[in-house]
Amino acid sequence: METPNSGFGRRSPIAITLYGMPEPKDYTPTGPAHYEDTLVRVDRFVVGPVENNVFIIRDKGSGEAILIDAANEHNLLVPLCRATGVRRVLTTHGHWDHIQAVTAVRDAGIDVGVAAEDAAELSGYDFIIHDGDICQVGALRLKAMHTPGHSPGSTSFLLEGTRLLFTGDTLFPGGPGNTSFPDASFETIIDSIEGRIFTLPAETIVLPGHGLDTTVGAERPSISEWVERGW
């Protein structure tokens, strides 16, 4: 059974009970998934001072997994990655709050990928993510979609065969991500949202880098309003 969107708006119980406590023997998530169907389990954890969402996407057939954003709280993320079979990290963009655990996960032998345009923001990385790249995780396929605007290298990841799109800070409930940074562009982020994200089916679930999930169908009617207000 598909169980999307469990635990919206709440810090993951696992993150609450584990962070700052002695490491238990098993960090494998056992509570309700953030999203689950017959093929995939997605667990969300909220980390760091600005409450970043990070996601572990696990292929249920092979047990292989991948992490979206090594954002913060490495003493939580590293054992979680070890327990769930994570071997790679996909970085949505290079802003400081999304990359604080990069050094620790790389030291743990986990490869980190990032778009070329944001690569200089990281302390190190192992592979470059290009637009259209497919990241295979067991039987799962994550497709990289270059969605610049919040940063030059902002990248969203579409989990093919599902309704899931991981957007980093490109799209949130109620509008686009912040474009007040020197290398950001409101016009570019609107182009990314309208030309790439909003071409997806209305039922596509948007899992952003902070806060609650939304859907393409819920946000698409508001783009003219966002353009008019300028943010």
C-alpha cells in the first residue's frame, strides 16, 4: 500500500531519539515511512539549525539506498547511512545548510555528487551530476533535473515510476526558493519551475529541502501570482 506524507510537519521520531544520545546498535528506521510503496521506502529526517529535510531513498528489493543532501548532524547521518545501505549522496545545491555533513560522510566512504556549477561550495566531492543523469539505486532510477535559480547548480531529482520529486530549495508550498543571493535569479528559478517542474503531472509530490511537502497540482495555479509579487 502506498503511504505518502506520513509525519508532515514533525521532526522524525528517530531524529529526536537518536541525536545527542549514545549510538545504539541499530539505526535502521523501523517506524512509519515518509513514503512507501511496494518498491521503495523513503525516510525523512530534519537536521540542523534551519531544519533541513534530508531523505534516505531505499530500494526494497536490493536494500540499496541513497541520501538526498548531507546537510547536518553527521553523528546521526553517518550511522543512518551505514544502517540503511547508503553508498552515495546526491546534493540538491551547494548552500552551506545543505552540505555541513559532506566531509563526515565522505570520510565514512560514501561518495558525494553535486552539479558542476555548485561544486566549489563543497569541501570535496566524488562525482559531478549532469542534467538528465540517471542514478541507479537497485531497481530504482533517480533522474537529475537541472533547476537553477536558487543557486546556479540547483538540481531536482525525479524518482522514476513514482510520483516523487525532490526539489531542494527550488520549490516550496507557496512559492519558489529564496533568490536574494548574489548568484541567484528570480527569473531563472521561475523558468525552472514553469519549464521543468510544472510540466510534470499534477499528482507529482514535491519534497522540498525544508518544511512540508506539496504537489505540482497545488502550486501550478499560483505561478502568475509569484511572478507579479516578484518572489
